[in-house]
Amino acid sequence: MLDISAPLVMGILNVTPDSFFDGGSYTGSMALEARIEEMIREGAVIIDIGGMSSRPGSSFISHTEELNRVLPVVKHLHKVYPETIISIDTIHHQVADACLAEGAHMINDISAGSVDEKLLSIVAKYKAPYVLMHMQGLPDTMQKQPKYNDVLIDVLDFLTSRVASLMKLGIIDIIIDPGFGFGKTVAHNYELLANLHVFKILDRPILCGISRKGMIQKVLDLPAEKALNGSTALHMIALEQGAKILRVHDVSAAVECIHLFEQVQQARRAT
């Protein structure tokens, strides 16, 4: 389903009132439709629909509330833009099941199946691609003094173990995500980014979700609204380190970044 011979863009579609950057922006039908059309026009191959904020300090909502937010969007997107790959950002098996049944293609799970173990059986049932992310703790407490023996080794060990477990369940199409900002300090995030190439040992596509996050805001002393330039700079580093999917708020800027990266790669191959 996914051609990752070249890097691609996953556009973030938050249908939440409280996400850290664009919470509440796309809850109305007209704004939502305009946002979907904009991201697809700008080159998003995947639309990642999220009905529950996972920003630091947030709490989980019920699967019913989440489903009420995301399912109508899935149905609309599948009908109007059938060529677009639909990803569902969820930890709930009920949400995954209903959305996959209505045309969604893949599941993006921040919890790695640790919150709702039934979620993994749903992914296996549909043979859906699965984004496996590392998170230390849960969103409500994850940024309260996160600690590691060695963040790179600890995250790699976790992902290695979970990939093996997922394969035993019959989940084969696995995308890995180190989980930037999910139970990590700024220093942890940059150590992971600087060594992102290490995760290629898992022989799985690497997803990078750093768009407008605190690791940019805190270093540049800027709010999320002004963190686009920093996001693009780090996206280029992520691509150099082997990232295959950029999960972003700003699709056009990320697509341009990928085009320039590919131009450099072409020049390298020619010399």
C-alpha cells in the first residue's frame, strides 16, 4: 500500500479541541473539508486523523467520544478522496475496528498496545500497517522528569522487542517511531534525532514526528505558531538520518524539504 522508495508526508488532522498546536481549528465541517483538501493538494500521501490529544499533561478520553469525532471524517475522506491513505491515531480497539471497517488503512498507536491490548488483535485482523511508537509513561505524566540509562539503547531495545511481539501476532507491516516528545527531555530528543540512523537496523520504515514540538520551541524560545522554520530544519536532518515518513502540520513545507533532499541525493549518486 505504501511506496516508501522515497520519503513521504503524513499530514496531521486533529479533530480535537485541545491539541497543542491546532486544537479546535478543524472541528467545523467547512474548516475540516478545507483542511483536508489543502493537505492533499499540497502533497500529503497519508492523512493521520486524531480524535484525542496526546500533548503533555493531557488525559485519555472515552472511545465513544473519540469515535464520534473521527468516524464521520473517515467516512467522508474515504468517499471523497479514495486514493488517500487514511491513518487513525488511536489507542482504543473500538475506534480502530470501526474506522478500519469504514475505509481507514492503518493505525498509529502512541501506546504500542500497552493501554488496550485488544487493539493489536484488531490490527492483525485487518492486516493493517501499524505505527509502533515508544513512549515512557502516559501523556498526563510523561514529561515529569523522564529518565533513561541510555535513551538511544533503551528506545531501540523497546522497539526491537515490540517488533518481534507484533510479528508473532501476525502484524507484519510495521512502521517505527522513536516518539519524540513522549517521555523525553529536550536532550533525549536531540540524541535520538542525531542517531536516528541506528533504527534502520530494525529494517522498518522510520516515522519522524517532530513538527512544531517542544524540542524546537524550547531551544529557539518560540511558541508553536512560530516553529515552522525549526521544524523544516530538523526534518532535513531526519531525512538525512533515514526517516521515510514525516508526520507534519505543514505539508507544503515538508514536501519542499523532501524534494530538496532528493535533489541532493541525486547529486551524490551522480558523483
